Amino acid sequence: MKSKLPDVGITIFTEMSQLALDHQAINLGQGFPDYNPDALLIQCVNEAMLAGHNQYAPMAGVPVLREAVAEKMARLQAHEYDPGDEITITSGATEALASAITALVHPGDDVILIDPAYDLYAPVIRLAGGTVVRVPMMPPTQDTPRFAMDWNALEGALGPKTRMIVLNFPNNPTGTILSDDDLAHLERIASRHDVLLLSDEAYEHIVFDGESHRSLASRPALAERSVVISSFGKTFHATGWKIGYLCAPKSLSAEIRKVHQFMVFSVPTPMQHGLANYLRKHARLEQLSTFYQQKRDRLKTGLEGSAFRPLQSQGTFFLLVDTSALGDSKEKELARRLTIDHGIGAIPVSAFYEDPNAPQANHRLLRLCFAKQDPTLDRAVEALRAVPGVAA
Ligand SMILES: Cc1ncc(COP(=O)(O)O)c(C=O)c1O
């Protein structure tokens, strides 16, 4: 059979999770928590089921949840989305991204991705007939121990065929967030080029060190051309529920809903009612960053003096570690050895590049997920500290 995606196999997350399972390793690879959502959220969903919210939801999502999202966006990002026409509840950020790309990218369009990039974007762009144009972030340096946007490179990559730029901040895998300066650069670019912005903000509520998340929704000149996407799964430790949302101006939302309605029609009703109730009455979104910052610091401090040098993580639940002290193997080989020989599952950052084997994709970095219970993190630290460095 002629494949539409001949070079796509299983994802690196599935591959490394299976390897971790096979070798009974602590899985700091795939990005999911090893703890439950708040019992109150589970109770809210149970109550919704018992109250009879068990049949199809409206295609765009139940009104109470769309209203709760509109309130949250107005409160935190000062943008008023109309819950009727501009907010859609989706099957995770995944379906929101896939529906938006499918609806908005036409055959022959160029779509810019920022490398390293989450693995979903490129195949879906290609399925829509688009061409992926990659712009690398600037890799970490001694002075700036994190990846950073290269706005000149981004502007240089824009051309007459550019339809969309995909952005993902807080960024998976690098942990980089956007600053006010970054948003100003983006505004300048958007004012000169007629492009759409697809903003994957799945980690919007996980930002550290007193910084705040700067959504593209927070600047009117960006919001008018942006599709802003998030994930309740990531926010509420419920990745298995696969529920998220998408905010976009009415004209864009109308096109995206045409795809959403035939991709999934609607998403589970009791989850939607439960989340609406929880968001209104119980959710403490401000506490999430503190919760995760403690975990980040537990892992980071634990690794001090080990062969793994932590980089700066400004947000998400990922920490990149520099493995230069372990020799010069390719990142993927290193991740495999770490799992098999030392019992720690990790993800090579090179997997987020177009060609994971290319020298410019290998910065000797591994991604560790710290969305784990403290005892799990402590066991991981112990195992990582026991990995000997190679004498220089
Ligand atoms: C950057 C990014 N976007 C989207 C997703 C998918 O989110 P969801 O589980 O809500 O579909 C993930 C999950 O890992 C992610 O890291």
C-alpha cells in the first residue's frame, strides 16, 4: 500500500517508554505524571455522570465549560473570547492542533516550525499538503543555559508562501518561555507578513521563578491571527482524559470546527461538566507552578555534582541535562544506555529535530520529566548520580 506518511513509525515516546518497561527503568521519558488528579476534580466528574450528563455534548463543547475558559482567558490574559463562537473544547491539545492545521493549511503552503519541535506538527502539516520549513532555536551557551528564539532567523524564513508559524511556549522539550521582548518581536513580524500563528500553550500554567505565561492571546495584534491551544490533561494531572481547548477569532474557529465536527464531533460530556464545575469552584491554577517548581528543584539540586548538568527550565515539566561528561555518543544511544544500564528512561532532544542523526540536532542533551512523585524523583537522582563520567 502507498503510505501517506512513509517515514513515520512509532513515536520516540512510545519507543523509550517500552524500553523503560522492558528494563524496569524509572520512566522520566514520556511526559505524564505518576500521580492522580485532585480528588475534587474526580468527584466533579463523578457528580456530572450521576447527574445524567452522559450523552453527546454539543459539537463545540458544553457552554458552561466554554464560559469557564472564556473567564479564565479574560482574567489571566486580558483577552475576551466569545464562548459562543471563539472557544472549542477538543480531544486534548492533540486534536485541537490537528484540526487547526487540517482546516487552515492548504496544499502548497509553507508552515514554519521552530526546532526542536513537538513531534505532532510536521506529519499533520504534510498530510494537509503543506511544506514544513524549520527554523532552529539558538542552542544553550555558558551565558544563556537554555534554548532561545532566533527572531532574525524566523523572519528570514518567511516568504510569500508562508501560511502559518507554529509556536510552542512554554516549550517542550526545552523549557523555554516567551518574554515581553519575544512577543514584541513576534508582533513586528506579524505586522509585516500576513501569517497565521498556531500557539501550542499546553503548559500555560507551569511557569517558574515568578515569571508568568505570556499567551499570544494577551496581545490584540497577535490574538487576531492566532489559534491558542491548551490541554486540561497537562494542567490537571489527567493526561489520560484527553481533553483540551482551542481559542481563535470567529472566522478561524468556524473553519476549524468544520474539521473538528467530522474528526471527533464532540468530546466526553461528563469530563466537560466536571471540569467546568471544578474550574469555577475549586481549581487553584496559581499553585501549579509552585508545585512543579519544587519538583524541578528537587531534581536539579539532586543532580548537582553529577555527570548530568541541568540547564535552565523556565516552564513545562521538563528539565534538560547536558551529558558532555559522558563522552560523545549520539543522544539516542545515550538515552538507550541510560535506560538499559542504569535504569532511567529519558528522551533524546535530537528526536525533536527533522533529522535526529544530524550533527546540529545533537547537543548532548537529554530531556527528563519531573512530573513524578518525590520518592520516584529521589530514586532517579540516586541512579543518575551513580552514572560515572568519562575522564576528559
Ligand atoms: C507541546 C505539546 N503539545 C501537545 C501535547 C498533547 O496534549 P494532549 O495530551 O492534551 O493531547 C503535548 C503532550 O505531550 C505536548 O507536549
